[in-house]
Amino acid sequence: MRILFVATAIAALLLPAHAGIAHAQEELSARIGRVHQGVARVQFDSRAGVCGDGHSMVGYRDALFAREYSNFGHWTEARCVPGPVRVTLDMTDGRVAAVHT
């Protein structure tokens, strides 16, 4: 069930609203589900205005989020660069044990 939830969230970000979300979510869920033990990685283009440092910080428009910090309003961060979103799923016995972004 958790794989389906994660796949639904990822598919919603990957596909336009008019595309077959249900089909894409089932396909993504099946692909992730084939990783019984280990790591499944998903990568997709981010929305315009999203940036990050590739480790612990994500910025979107006027908001900046880090592990134990958030800022809303004007901020500047030289390490915040646009790029793809990467999601790593730690799989244990065919189930999602942890999600890392």
C-alpha cells in the first residue's frame, strides 16, 4: 500500500493532469515493487522556481527548507541551484522502509 501511495505522489508530479495517472501510477508502483530488497531511485524534472543543494536544502519561490530550518520571504542561497528532483526509496521485503529526497 505504501508503494502505491509513493507511486501516486510521484506520478502526480511527473504527468500532466490529463494523462492516464492511474495507469502511470500502476506502472511506477510495479517498477518500484520489483525492488524487493535494496534501493529504488526515481528522478524527474522539477517545477520552475524549485532549487536545492542536492543534500539537505530545497527552495521554492519565497520559501527555503532545510533539515531543521525554514524561511519564508526573501532569502538568497548561493548553493540553491535548479535541477532534477531525486527520490530514493529504501526497500525492505518489498515494502518502502524509508523515503529520501
